[in-house]
Amino acid sequence: MSTPTTALDPAIARMQQRWKDSGIPDLYEGANGPVSRERARNVRCVFYPKPALPAGSMSWRSIAGPAGPMAVQIVRPVQGESLGTLVYFHGGGWVLGDLDSHEAHAIRLANRSQVTVLHVDYRLGPEHLFPAAPLDACAALDWAVAHADELGGAGKPFAVGGDSAGGNLAAVTALHARDRGIALAAQLLIYPATDLRGMRQSVVGQMYFGPGAETGALDPRASPLLAASHQGLAPAILGVGHHDFLYADNLAYRQAL
């Protein structure tokens, strides 16, 4: 990875220092899912509370998932008719995050892209190990396509998107869509994790894969960079900052695409 040539954004640097000074541990320290999620909620409240954004209609429902009902949030643009549907997956290392933590993402995307966002509450580790999350993600896309008239409208464009771990699931879901003949207008990959081989021994890797980390990370449903082919995938919008630890990962996936 090349050394960043610009300084970290001052607001982010200040937030990092405040977090360090607070003594709050790393989010994944202790490898305990419920503790990590509670810690993440506290960190959000203290350091970056959810903004109040103008929102169109929002509704919550359950859809059929591979292991039972799966919660989703449907966010519509604040003005005008929806131009399509975006199936969105939140970040959080496959351990953290929920519909509330990333609600602002869904609202921004709905308003600025003029689409209906299906925000998916997929299963998290370590309670639900890989491949639970990608199975949920692909099932959510399949459901959305079958119920397009209830979302952005039948016959209108479809896209998938997500940030970090959610970007990973969006990339995996784009592969699923290609292989199933589902036409996607785009895949929105916000600093996605695309090659998980390097995190097999990490705390996050152990919480996501459990004892199957060594082989699980080789599965394209975990590491979309390792797919046999990247031909025929939806056009990608890939965004990553130079200071992001996934920067090199993202450049490699850009090259693969």
C-alpha cells in the first residue's frame, strides 16, 4: 500500500483522538458479538450521532430469508417518483451494524439517487457464521426483484450497494445476479472488503468464519476477488479513501473489474 500524500481529514483525526482519550476499547475486542454491538452503539452516540435528515416514507417489514424471517427497511425518496431500486447492505465487519446504525446512509442514497432503498438486516457473526450473511444478501436481492412493484417499480433499474462489510456483500450479490441472469444497472461499492484471506487470523475473521476461517476466506462468497471470472458484472462505482486500510484491496478489485 502506498503512503498517503495528504493528511487525514481534521474532523476524523479529532474523532480518533477523542476515542483514544476516552479509553473505549476497540469495537471487536473480546470477540463477543453482543458486547461489540453495544459498544458500537455507544461510540456512535458519543462521537458521531445519527444526523436528522429529511426523509420520504419509511417502513419496516419481514421478508423470507434462508433461515427464517429477515427484517428490512424500505426507504423512499423525499420528493418525486422513485426511479428504481437499490438493495443496500450496512457495514460493521459482519458483526456490527443494523438498520438504525446505517439509516442515514439509506436516506441519503434514496434522496440523492431518487430511488427506493431496500435496507437489509442480514444475520451477523459470531452467532451466525459464514455463509449466513451472503446467503441472506442474495436472498434479499431475489426477493426485491420478485417484488419490484412494491419497491422502486417493476421494469425500473435495480442496483446493489453497501459499505465495508456491506460493500463485500454487494460485490458478492452482484456476482450472484450475473450468474442468475438478473440485470443490475450498477453495484455501489463503498470501501468494500473483497479479499478476506489476510483477515483469517484476525478477531473479525474468527468472529465471521469461526473454525472454518482458513477455507472460508477462499470462497468467492467471502472474497469476491477470487471469483473465477469478473466478466459480465454490473458497472461498479467504487469509492475508497487513501487512508483506508482497505485501499490496496480496493485497487486490486478495481483491476479485476
